[in-house]
Amino acid sequence: KNLRTYSRNEQVPARPVLLQNAVQEACSLLEGRLVKAGISVQLDVPDDLPPVMAGDVRLQQVFVNLFSNAIDAMKAAPEKILFVRAMADPGGVQVSVQDTGPGVPEEVLESVFDPFYSTKDVGEGMGLGLSITYGIVRRFGGVITVSNAHEGGAVFTVTLPGAEYADEAAE
């Protein structure tokens, strides 16, 4: 279904949703993997964030994909912490997902959202997770970027338009 959505560029209906719910649901879905991998999660996601224009399931998928990549990236990390921070941003909400893995090599930073691009070994992924995530965020009128934290690890930042700015974002 995800591949079909990606290949057909299906429209994803957007409506006002609470980002904090999508983050919590993604954490719940991945709780078993997080515990098994020995990863602690530090959430800084206020309850009073304004609603964003998105779809419940697709927004949850964005965070499941980002958290799953972080879990994979921290496989060999001595300290395993997933940081999720969200804050209201002029015009919407910004959320960053940071891991304590090795980070993204500088030479591939611009390729991570490309379809079928993967740094994983053969058989460990199709290289579509971040591409699909990128497409979903863009269809919601948002932006997703990747960088490396100064202290190490990758940081994915998602900025979504607030529900009150939806008409402006869609133009």
C-alpha cells in the first residue's frame, strides 16, 4: 500500500490533527522494538501544541518511519537515546527526532530522501521509508530536513503548517 501511495502520488486528505497524538501512537507501536534494543525515549512534546494539517494515520507513519530508522541507526551505539522535541513554530509546529547513532555521512545527507536510497545492507530495507516520509510531509504542506547533531547522531526535523494556516500552505 505504501509503495502504491508513493508510485501513484496519491493525495492524502488533510484535516486538523494533534501531532502529539501521532508521536504517542508511534511510540506505542514501536515500544517492543525500543525496549528490546535498549533505547530510552525522551519526549519533550507539550500537550498544548496547536493542531496541524495532516492525516492521523499518515502522520503516525511519518513518526514510525523516523523512529524505526533511529532504532536501526543506534544498533551499535554505546548510549541509546531517542530524543523527540516539538514546539509551536510561527505558522505551525516543528518536531525534531534525534538519535545517538553515528549520524548521516556528510556525502549522503542530500540523498537520504531519494527513492530506493539506503545505507543498510541488502535485505534490510528497500530505501523507501524516508522517501515516503518526505512525500507525506510535503503533501501536508510541510517540510522535512536532515542534519547531524553537534554531539553526534542524526536529526530529522519536520515542520507542519498549523490548521489555521492551511489555506495559505495549500496555495
